[in-house]
Amino acid sequence: MAAQWPLLRHHHQLLSRLPQSTSPPARPPLPLPPRSAHPSTPKLSRPRGPLYLAVLRHHSSGPPPSLSTFFFPLARPAAFCKHCAPSSCLWSPLSSHVFLVATSFPSTAFFSALPTSSGLTLPPTPPPTTFLCVPVPAVMDPKASEPSAALQSRKDEQADRYALHEDDSESALPPQLRNSVTNVPVTPGINLHTYKSESSGDGAAPGNATDRSDSPSYFKGVQPDRATVASPNPIDERAADSPSQAAAGAKSPQDILRRMSLSQESFATIRDANPDLSLSGNIISATFTIPHSLKYRKGSDWELRSRRGQSALFDSFSYLSGNEDWNHTVVAWTGEIDTPQEILSPPGTPPATTVHLSSLNVLSAPVPIDGVRPPPTPPLVDGLWIPREDMERLEYQLSHDKKIKTIPVWLADDVEGHEDGIRLKDQARWRRYAEHDLYTLFHYKQHEPTDGRKERVQWADYYRMNQKFANRILEIYKPGDIVIVHDFYLMLLPSMLKQHVPHMFISFFLHSPFPSSEFLRCLPRRKEILEGVLGSNLVGFQSYSYSRHFSSCCTRILDFPSDTTGVEAYGARVEVGVFPIGINATKVEKLAWSDSVYEKHQALKKLYGDKKIIVGRDRLDSVRGVAQKLMAFERFLEMFPEWQEKVVLIQVTSPTSVEEEDPENKITSRVNELVMKINGLYGSLGFSPVQHYPQYISQDEYFALLRAADIGLITSVRDGMNTTSLEYVICQRESAGPLILSEFSGTAGSLKDAIHINPWDLSDVATQIHNALTMDIAKRQAMQKSLLTHVTTRNVQHWTTGFLRRLVNILSSRKSTVATPLLDRASMLRQYRAARKRLFMFDYDGTLTPIVREPSAAIPSERVILALKTLAADPRNAVWIISGRDQEFLQQHLGHISQMGFSAEHGSFIKPPGSDEWENLAEKFDMGWQAEVMEVFQKYTDRVPGSFIERKRCALTWHYRLADPEQGKHMSHQCHKELESTVGRAWDVEVMAGKANLEVRPTFINKGEISKRLVRAENANKDTDGKLEFVLCMGDDFTDEDMFRALNALSAPTDDTREVEPEHTFTVTVGASTKVTLARWHLLEPEDVIECVALLAGVGSGAAKRSSVISMGEVNLAALATVEDHIPEGAGDRIS
């Protein structure tokens, strides 16, 4: 600490020398210890020119060559100094990552000068850069050879010299003279001449565009009604995420520096603070479609256009990609690829249709034929063939994109893909299950029931699509990478990734709503969807209600313990959090206040004159509440006739992105009917109260509408992330138009100060519209100020950083906890098909049959018997049942399958396949301990009604399944302690707690010894060649952990003593999600075990194969389609 005192005193001296003025007095300097107690500081002198003071972070690992002078030596200075002339900048560290820099000239690419005063006069919104600069009295290093005036003169000479070579590339200029560096408009309306005119006092001409009243400027003074509002707190002691947040509400330079020194950790700091995680610095974001829509022309570069929608998500990708601390990559599907129709015609030939041409009126556009979307392009019969060289050309373009590095996922069946290219058929098939089943259900809509044939095929496509994403990510994954999965299209991906890399760091964020358990139960594949998401370490949602619904579904459907913060799954905990996503407020502000938007805004205002404008912009689907909005507006005109012909509703409805959302155009017809009804009742020849535009509008038109609005009206009946409401707040920074927001929108919980309405209560919505139109200006400005503060501070950058920081904190707190992944059926089937020698070992109770209250009622089903018989009939398979049941029970129910082997009483007795004799492995062991155990068991049986004793030849079991659960569990603990302290010490026996039972058996007899014996016997079998190439072991109990332990040991050695390869071994535990297991895979219930056995046994050839495909379950069909990389023939046929 002592070494930092000169540094602190130096900063104190720099900041306390601000010149005095007539503005409010500055806060007093922070007190410092006596100077005599600390080493001396460098002597400071005043240069002739101004000095600019900056606070910034370092990113470089070494000093740039142009850095020559320091106040104090630095180990890792920032790379910024390569933009400065030698001897022109002075450095001083604030901390290990933050530095104070003084330079004799500014560069507008990095600095934004603020007015000088006795205190610190801040702009309404600090520039969106990583630097915060303040012009202060000049302080120069005594060694500096040139004052700033001389430096400026030398720069002017350099500029004149370079100006003689106008044809030369700009790269030949030094950075401080490049237009691309010095003329970057960091903020709308702010550029180099803005600073010069303000500092020199030479204002621009009156007619100059920079002086127009609506042009934003940081040098107009603090105007709350014209600029983005900063934090209302006068002094915020919390850490700042950025210089802009540090400046918000600051009262003095010392206040800014104090908050910057407390600033939250950068990404690099997060990584350095958790060395045990070994973070690689790579972030892989998986989303359904790439940020571009593609147009393909054979043999030429691909045409990349910005994809509509998901602006907040793509802005998050841009923010991550632009951060130097992380290497960010997006993995996404190409989306449907468009091919232009090349039609040859003589020059000057008029087009056959004007549907695709832009309109003459910039405020309208051609209405599509069906009123919703343009006519679909007829699909090509043979699909779209893309040669390998064009595929590689697109991959190169996307991987070298300056904004977002992207790796495309090519989705096609294996029969459609070859080494020389790929054929794309029915490209929309990959989105059908997500949009037809998941999207509708998540928005509380249930489609009509069907026979399930289409759903089977769509689920198989959905499963295969997620698997292709997983394969693509695994190609680029490195240990320590962070994977972020987005939205409902990829809900199986987290679990699939964990199946291959159990230690992978995965987070999942759902951008749509999540329904309650009552609705999710209607989804046939509900269990698989939840299991897929639970492969994540962190699951994020838009609002608290969605996160609560998810946790509740995990408990009610999967029977996983959960609370409001997480779910216990597969031996680990999956955290659940709420992270309301924001928008890029700076980008929106820049776009909304551009000159082109200004012109359209003025045209709109002139068009509608003094009429009040209510604006709505929604997709035309049933969840956006367009019909409810129109009915509420009709009710408003009816209840408040004084507003008739004084208010206009401008409703823009863009086509829905969900395929077959409205196949019969019911929504479209309903909306058109309401528009005609309202205009007929309350309109005239010269005025229509509803202006409906069923079309896409340009970005400029969109922002012009939001700026011109007097009310923003959003009436969605179920919504996840509604960015329109956030963008409306930005656009209303001057007008302060109220925002009326549905309480069912995902942003309602964040925008607390908006007017919340229930879209189903039409009268209340009408009343709120009237209240908003008559609201006084002071109340509107207060509402706007609060909303604007939230939108600008809780932006997309804040969301991205907070989501990553939460994930890293979770990972660092649970370094040693690894969840057991869900069994990968596709990998199991693939290895089963490739193996020449296979071994199966199954437990009975809780594995092949569910646990029942009466043990004698656990009878195998016909499906289990058929599957086991089919497996055992294959000469390459050795099938064994290893159970705690006695010989009589196993012989009675499964003994008729002669090709199957049995092990009873945890390995005390075995019967090899084809044999009728049982071998007693414990016949030489003294069983005198049984009398003592029987005495203890009988005592507790008398105390616990409903309990009973099961006597086997080599073991004794006390069951309390039929007893009171609480009493049985409590008494079993006491019985266990008593046996351990008596019989356990006197005899070589083991006391084991099972599922509602307590068992005592000899120590040397367990399932692990039997599994070792079977593996070695099969490897030594001379009738078959080679070692085992497939081992499947399934169990649910504590006793089955012995088998898992033994198989792990047999596959562990790296030399020739290894009995079986790890990738050939599938150890699977069944049941409780909370237990920690030695198994490598996990299944939830015996029904899943039966499905897996049926998958392996039911895949034959010829007609048998077709029959099995028809009757195969959807999950097995998806696994089979993944292995074969196409939908099997007959998968969509009806079962006869």
C-alpha cells in the first residue's frame, strides 16, 4: 500500500487543479495523508497548450514502440499510445487494469472533450467509448522537448505534406491524420468540427445542419427533455461497468475516478480471477440462424443481407465480437437460402409484376396479394445444389466478417450431401417442430390433435438438427471454452454437448416465454425438452415468472428437486436466473436521430397535422394482440367521442416468421374486418382513424413512426422480448410520449413506469389511452426520464456482461461438481452396430421394472421380455440379469429365455446361458450371522407396522415400502446403526441401504465381482474372436455402483491390460436426479431403459425393419435417424 501513496497524491494534484469559474463549486478534494509520510512525487510543470486527461483500461501485453515517457514505469501499458506522437502522453496507473493518461492532443476516435469548469459538467450521455476525457490545465513531463503548440504545428505540416498525394492510400498517413480515425461520428451529430467550433468559439453557420434544433449535441448544455437521461442518483457508490456509468450522476472528477477504481471486472479480469477454471478466452454462441439472410449465385460471392428480427441478440453478438478480451464465434444454420430467378429479357422491358418493387410513397408499400406476405417462390423440384467450392466461399466470407465471426451449419440428409457439394431440399423442415409445437405451446396456444405421423418426422428432424449443431461445435471446441445456447430451436443442444464433454461450460437463454406445467404437460416430448435444457450450468429467462415455471415443470414432470434459484439434476445443480435482455441504446439513438429519419419524421408530422398519433408495430400472429388493440381502440372512440377525428392509430403488421402460423388467414381476416369496421363507423371521406400497413417498413420509416408517436401501444397477449417498447423509449427522449404496455409482455417486469394494461380488458385499455392523451407534461417527462434511465443502463452490453459473469461465478463455486449426462442413444446405437462381441448386464428392480410397493408385483412386461429375447437370440450378444432377487423369482418370470444368464442375490448364485443349474458361490461361507441379523430385523418389524423381512439364501432384507414413509426412514437409520455396531463388527458382512429396504450380505459377494468375472470370461471365450467391443450395464441402486466401479477399473488402464475400451463401455444409472454416481450416463426411469433396449433389439433388416420403424417411439426414431442421417422409410406411415 505504501507504494501507492505517491500515485494517489499525483492523481489528487492533477484533478484538484481544475480552473475556477462561475459554475457551482466543485466538491472538495479527497483528503490525503501528510506528504512527509510518503515518497516524493515527480515535479510537475505547466505546458503552453491544453492537456487532455483520460481514464482507460489496458489490453496489450507489451509497450508500443512510440511510447517514450512515463510518470511511473508500467509493466503492461495500453496499446493506445501508438496513436500518439512521441513525448506527447504521460501515464500513471490507477490500478492493475486502469490508467490515467494525459496527452497534449485529442483524437476523436478515442476522446470526447467536456467543458472545463470548477467542478465537472457532464453531458447528458457520455460518449459510447471506453474512455472518459476531461481537458485540464497542461501538465507535462519536464523531459518533453516540444509543447503542444509545436506538436500541432508539426502535425499541420505533416497534413500538408500528405495532402499532396491525394491518390495514395489513407493507410500511409499516421493515425492522428487519418479521416477514418479522426472523423468517426461516435455519437450522432458529433464529429471533429463539432469540437473545434465549440472550443474555438466559432459556431457553425446558422443554416448548418449541425445547428439544427433537433440535432443531438453534447455541447448544448444539459437538457433532460432532449437527451438520454443518466442515472438519477446524485452519488452512486456502486461499481461502474463503464465510463459512461461512472460519469452518470458524478459530482466531481474525484467522484468519477473513485467509481472507476471500483468498476466491475472486465472479461480479462473475470478470467484471471478464476484460474482454476482454465478459461480459454473463447466464447461460442449457438443460435438458430446466422445474422445474415443469404442469396446464392453460382460461382460468385454470396450476397449477405442483415436478417430481420432478433436485433438485440445480434447486437449482443457484435458486442462480444468487438471485445478484445474474448474470441467470439457464432455457430448457426444458414437459414433458407434464396436464389434469384435470372430471367433474360430485352432492355427496357417493363416488369411483369410490381409486387417486389418499392413504392413511390415512402410511407407505404405494395400490399401483398394475401394481405400478409408476398407470394411464395415455388420450390425447385430437385432442390438447390451448392458445389463444395461455393460452400467454402460462404464459410470464408462468414468467418472473416468484420462484425461477427460465424461458422455455418449445413442442414441436409446424408443422401443430399456429398464430398463435391450439398443438395438442399425442403429447407424449412428444420424449423417446423420448434415453430409448430414449441413456439405455439410456449405462447399458451395448443394446436388441434393429429394422428402424430407428422410430429414423429418433425421431432426426428429437430433432434437431428440439434445433433448437427453439437457436431459442429465439437469441431471447434477447446477445453475452457464457454458455450452459450440461445432459444427454443436448440433446447436439446446443452445435453448433447454434455454427453460428449461432461466438463463443458454451457449456459442456455430462452428468449421466448416459458409456460406453466399445466401447458407443458400437453407436449408429448416434454421430458426430452426439459432434460435437454438441464445439460446447462445456467439457464436464463426474461422474467421471474418464466424461471419459476421452468423450475416447477422440472419438479412436477421430472420429479427433480428445485427451488426458485435452481434445479437438482443428474448429481449436480443447474442454476436458474432472470436476465432481462436490453437493446443497444447508443446504436438505436444514432439511427433514430439521423437526417434521413428526421425528414420522414417531419413528413409524418405534416401529414397528420395536429392529430394525436398512436403507433403500433407487431408481427401478424395471434400472440401479438393486434385484434385486441383494434377492439380497444374502437372502444376508446366509443367511450370518448371527443377524440373522434382527433386521433389516428397507425398499425404496422409485418408477416409472421413462424411457418404456417395462420394457414387459413383467420387472423388476417379478423384484423381486416376490424379495420374496415372502425373506419366505417368513425371515419369519413377525408379521414380514416386506423391506418393499417400489412407490410415490412424500412428502418428509417420505423424510427420516424416511433418519434412521431404521441402514444406507443403494445397489447401482446403473450410475449418474450419486445424490443419495440425499448426502442420507443429511446425515440421519445424529446416528446416524452407515454408507453402503454401489456402486462403479458416479457418487458413489462422491467419497464415498471410504463402504463401497464390487460389487453383482454378493453374498457380499461380505452381509459388508459385517454389518460395518456390527457397526461400533463411534468408527469410524462418524469415517466420518460425513469424509463430512459432504465433502457440506457440496462442495455444489451449490460445483459451480456452480467450473464457471462453469473456463469463464471457459478462455475467457480462448483469446480468439482460434474453432472452425469443423459444417455446418448445415437452413440450407443452406432457402437452397438459396429461391435462384433457385446455384453449386456441389467439390474431388475428399478431398471427393467419400476419400483412397486409389493415386491412380488414387479413382473416384467411383454415388451421387456420380447426385447430381451431378441437381444439374447443374437449370437454376438451375451445378456445377463444381475439382481438381488432370489433364484426362484428370476426363474419363474425370465427363466424361459434359455439364451440369457442370471445372477441372483447380488452375485451369490449364477446360472450361465443354456444351463439349468445354479452355482452357489457362497456355499463355503459361514452363515451364522443370519440368526443375529434376524433378531434385529424382527425387533424393528414389530415396531414399524407394514414392514417385513425377506429371507434369501445368502442375504437378509428388511423392507419398509408399505410402512409410513417418515417412520420407515427414521427406523431404518436406527436399525442400520445397530447392525453396524454389532453384526458388522463381529462378522465379515456388509449392511447396505437400498430403496425402502435394508440388506445384509457377505462382503466378498457383490455385483462388481460378478461383472468383472463376466467381462474376463467373455474376453477369454475362444468361440468368439477378439475382446468385447460393446458393454451396456444398467442399474438403479446402491448395489449397482459396484458394477460401475468395476467396469470403470477394467477400462481405466492405458496399457495392454485394459479389458474393454472406455468408448465401448456404457454404464447407465437409472432414477433419482440428485444422486452422485460412478456411472457415465443417466436415464430417468425404467421406461427409458425399455426404450433403449427396444432400440437395440428392434432394428433388423428388410420388412422387419420397416415394421419396427412404424411402431418405434419418437425418441428412438430420432436416434435412428441421427445414426442413418435421414428419416427411415415408413417413419410417417400409419400403423395398420
